[in-house]
Amino acid sequence: MTVTSALAFDGVAARVVRALKEEGRTGLARDLAPALDAVLRLAVPAGARLTTVPGTRAAFRRRGFRPLDILLRRAGWTHERLLRVARATDDQRGLDRSARRENVGGAFAARPVPGGVVVIVDDVVTTGSTLCEAARALRAAGADEVIAVALAHTPRRRNTEGESRVIET
């Protein structure tokens, strides 16, 4: 699976995303929306269904909003809630690639998808484990193809903005 992202999650971009998600500064979505819109315009084929990686209920209670919903709305995109959290997971921070994959295995379930292309949107991609698990659930529910898009990616030493990265599915 290839994940296409708009920004490196570093420096100013990382601070802005964190302020939106953790400090509730939802007005910052206005500043991030153009980057998300640009990457979606590149990655979303005509007729595709758009969905997001679901957050946990605890995150929603803590924040009072869903960051991806706000980002997509500000970028002028609509989406469907095709995925839901099927089981609780541990915090991914500090886990290596293998532990992340194990942590999110079976974490999502999807509503029935009668074929076609589904684009999954996430805010930040690190190893891609969450997006791979979301894609697995969507394929199991009937999606013919799953495309992954993220607002930002955690940089590797030579990364630049607008990176596409292949992740194991």
C-alpha cells in the first residue's frame, strides 16, 4: 500500500497539528486545510468513497471533536464513517513497527462496502500500521481497492514534503 502525505510532521507543521489535536485549537485547521486539499486532489480518483481512521471514544470525550472531521470540512471534503473501533488498543507512541502492527491488529471493523475504491484519511502516518489495519477491514467489508492519504508523515532522514511511501500490508 502506498500512503501519500502532504507535509512532514516536523517543525512548525508538527507544532500546528499537535496544537489542533491536543490543545483544541480548532481554528488551526484553516491553516492545514490547503495542504490536505492538495494531497486529496492528487490521490482521490473519481467515484471513490472517502473515510477516516476512527478515533477512540476516549479521545473524542477528551477533545470534544474529531480532528479529521474538522480538517476535511475546512478542506471542503465530505466523508463517510465506514470504519469503527472494534477493540481498544494501547497508545502507539514509543512502539516499534512490529509492536505497532500487533497493537492495532483487529482494531477496526467496517460497514459493508459494495466494491469500488475507498480512500482512507489519517492525520499523521508513522509506520503505516494503523492505515494497513484500516485497509484490511475495508477490504474484508468488500472494498476492491483502498488508497491511503495522510495530512503528515513522520520524517525519515531524507524525507521531503509530499512524500509517497510504500508500507507493507
